[in-house]
Amino acid sequence: MLRISQRISLPDSEIELNAVRAQGAGGQNVNKVSSAIHLRFDIRASSLPDFYKDRLLALRDSRISSDGVIVIKAQRFRTQEKNREDALARLAKLIHSVGVTQKKRQATKPTRGSQLRRMDSKTRHGKTKKMRGKVDDY
């Protein structure tokens, strides 16, 4: 059972974990030990609430395929167990991030003083640039 939040958890049957060989350096060990983990999670077939499903499917994330399947490859660690934990933690973090709603930004106006300071700096800058012009010979 993967716990996402206090109310939401996923049964292990909905998460498909496969051990594969890791890429990269590691000597002879890398060729014989399947320590990397491929995690597959079908969003549409899951028991997640519709709110989470819609938000996940709307995400523009390279880990989510066009079929609505999340694919995570964990190969950061040398042991299969740690990579399994890492993959599950990354899945939980992805799903949890969708559930958090951003606070709406409230537009504010600049103060009168800040407007005056801005205009003063603009005129000062303009005067400096005007001094850089050609000098007229009389």
C-alpha cells in the first residue's frame, strides 16, 4: 500500500514494478545484476479520485505517456530495494504535487513613492545618455 496523503493511498496491485539492468558505469556487476526498477502506473485504471486523475492527465510531463501511464525508471542506487523505494517515493511525490493547489495571486498597485522614484531614475538615466551625444564645435 503506497500512502500519498492521509486520505489517499494506492494498493500495490495498481503499481507494476519490474527489475531491469541499470545503465552506465559499474563494471562487470552492471551486466549481471538487475538493480534498476521500472515503475508503471496506469492513471485511468487506478483507484485515484477523478480530481487527481484529471490533474495528472493534464500535466505536461515526459514521464506520463499519451496512454495515461506514468513510467518512472529508478537507477540512482546500487541495490534493487533502494531503487524500489526511490521509484515509489517519486510516484507519491508526483501524485501529491498535483493535489496541492496554488494560492491565487492578488494583484497590487505600486505605491506613489515607488512610481516617483522610478520616474526620477528614468530621467537621470536619460540625462546621462544625452551627455554622451556629439559635441558641437562653434
